[in-house]
Amino acid sequence: MKSEREQQLIEQAYAEIEKYQDLVNRDWYRLRYHLMPPVGLMNDPNGLIDWNGTYHVFYQWMPFCTSHGAKFWGHYTSPDLVHWQAAPIALAPSEWYDKNGCYSGSAVDHEGKLVLFYTGNVKDEQGNRQTYQCLAASEDGFHFTKKGVVITLPDGYTAHFRDPKVWRKDDQWYMIVGAQSESGDGKAVLFRSTDLFHWEHLGPIAGGNSNWLGPFGYMWECPDVFPLDGQDVLIVCPQGLKPDGMRYQNVYQSGYFVGRLDYERNEFLHGPFEELDRGFEFYAPQTMLDRHGRRILIGWMGVPDQDEDRQPTVRHRWVHALTLPRELRLVDGKLRQTPVRELKQLRKQKVAYRNVAMVNELRSWPGIEGDAIELRLDNIELFGSMLEIHLRHAARLVYNGDEGVLTLERKSFVNGLTEKRQCRLPRLRSLHLFLDTSSLELFVNDGEETFTARFFPHPDDRTILFGTHGHLHMDIEKWEL
Ligand code: FRU
């Protein structure tokens, strides 16, 4: 059951969808096969769960404008991670403990109920922040009843304390929360419970200025911990890292540590921080374990405070989207991300060229073009210094074989100038690219690296050009999606 206030807010949000539906749908930058908000601003994916045969994805949602504020939880479901349906709005910021936002969180199954954990964000008249970790539950997976606050702020932290991710291990529940210590370090803080309502504060398992890590940002958002291929992985989004060569180029970062979570000693012993994605728009990912035992990740195709109000879709009253679902594996101590195999269902007409040879030229290949396509380049052999791919005259991929550097360039939507993101890549074997009207997701060498970004070509421009310096051999496959 929802309170009257929550009902009211939900009705206002539906009215907003209706009011702007035409304007939103007229935007040629609407995506065709990604999750987007029906109106307003979408940010973090929340509450990812494969529950009773249905995949659930909730998301941070501001229905009333295209900037941040008192967030709702929007909701989509899917039988197969490919075909999605809008579900009823799950949570609205209606109560004293969440009135300024039902912030990010997660979902678990408990005794047949779908249970959500989220952060109640509260601001008083002076603008001071308060934070509460809250619980809401549903019998059917669609209608949620708030049960109130289960954790208040422990000593030693500022009110930047949020984004609970809950999981079960043996016969206990654990929760990891993103935090800022009073000394100004980002931390990931662990709690334990037997009943989901009473939580014991165990303390930070990792953070800046602990576990041999020096200063590492002033806040860690959206932590996630899970076992994978014999090790444990901690994903976090640190805020406050300075750009460092090719690394940390976005306003805030998203990455992971590989190691072992010692539940007895409450420590996560880990190796170095690795960025999850090298593109312009990627943040606040969350993972779930699915029916096939796969660890699946979905991220937000956006970054907070990164020229969000300049995104071209804002004039159509919506902004941002979620990434495709990606399967995670751990290979040689590094995360590998590949698009889930179910996405092959999207494939329509195919055009393919086997063992193509190119020498010092820039050209197109008949049929290799489009605005919503999947493109695979396999068995790449470059006997030369450079391979480039122009995407609809609005983005360009460049592999410099001499330097071993892969670059994504795009035309900035802020000032029209070329901007870039890069990573080191000693060898290029394959490129797997999903273009969707105004987004691109690139999987390099079967997911060793990924680049995620929005880009805004002219809608009629479907051109894809391939260029080389020196000799190049490869196989090309392309599907309309
Ligand atoms: C990350 C984040 C979370 C917070 C949510 C609010 O993008 O800032 O830390 O819970 O967004 O929408």
C-alpha cells in the first residue's frame, strides 16, 4: 500500500509523461533498443534482479525536469534482457525519510517477496543533508510498500552515505554502502543482518587511505561486491580523482578492485583500481546474478555534473539512458565485458565481407552503414600504423598500431570541437560495436576494453568509413537492429 502523498506524486509523474509524450517521441535521437526515461532525467540503474523468471531493472528518475532532484524509482521488466516493458512507478519521494529523493539501491528476494533497499535523501530548510537506508517490499514485483528506515547514519561519516547493495552469503545478509568518512575519504562500508530489518555496522572494508591505498577521492558512490571466477570484485564510483594521463578523464570515475573480501576481519584485500569503461558516458553500474549463473552489469550512459544540461535531447524534455546488459568474466585478473548473447535476437538483415584487404585508403563498404546497427570487425591484422573508422561523421575510432593506443573521438555537444578518450592497447584483434541513433558501445578484443558514449550525428547521415595507413586485413559483419 502506498501513502496518499506517494499516490499523488505518482499521479503527477504520469501526468508529466502524458503532457510531454509527443515532444519526447518526436526526437530523432530517441534510442531504439536501449532503456530511456519516458520523460525527464534518468540516472543510475537500481534494483537489478532476475526474479521469478522476469528481469527487473529499476532506475533513478526525475520526471518533472531534465536535471537532478527528488528522485523516483522508475521500473522496467523483461523476459529476456532484450524486450522491455514499462512497469508501474515503483517509488516516489513522499515520506519524511525520503522526501528529497528515493536514491539508489538494490533488490533481493526474501521469502518470496521482492525487497528493495534504497537511500532516503532528506534536506532541511538550511540545506543540510540527512540520509536513511530504507526498505520497501512487494508480493508481486510491481506494487511496493515502504517499510521505513532500517539504518541511520553511523558515527564517523558525513551524510554522503548512500546506495545500499544487498546480497546473501551463507545464512546472513550483507549490505555495502558508499560513504564519505569525516576525514573526507571515500569508503565502502559493510553491514550484516539476519532478517533484513536489523543491521549491524561492521565498518569500512575499503576506501581512500586504507588497505595500502593512498588518498582516493572524497566520496565513493554506488559500491557493488560480488564473487566472480574464484575472486571477489568491488565496483565503486570514486569522486575527486584527478585526471592522470589517459585515465580519469570524466568528471567522476567508475571502476573496480579485484581481491578477496575477508568476512571475518572485515577487510577487502585488493589490487589496483581499474576503470570499467574508457568512453565519455559511463557511471554508477550495478550487477546481478541471473538464472544462468551469469554476472550481468548495466551502467548509466551519463556522468553526473558532466555538461548534462547541454545534452541535445534536453530540448525534447528527456536525457540519458542505460547501457546494454553485459556479461562479466574475470580473465587474468581483469574484468571482461561482453554484450549478453540474447542481444542476437535483435539482428535483422546481415551484410558481411570476409577477409577484406585495404591499403592506404579511406572507403566505405556497400551496405555497411546505418543508425541502429551492430558491427563486428574480427581477425583484424594491421601491417601498418593506423586503422580508423568514421561513424556518421560525428565520431571516429582510431587505432594507432605504432603506439598501441586506441582513441575514440567525437564532436563535443558543448562546443562542436573534437574531444577524445583513449586507452593503451598493445594489440587490436576485434572491434564489436553497437550503434543506436545517438549512442555507441564498443567492445574491444572480446570485452578487454569498452568505450561507451552518446554522440549526435545528423539523422540522415548513415555513413561508415574505414581507413588505413599501411595494410589491413579483417572480416566485417553488420546487422540492422
Ligand atoms: C550516482 C548518484 C548516487 C545517488 C543517486 C541520486 O549517480 O549520485 O550516489 O544515490 O545518483 O540520483
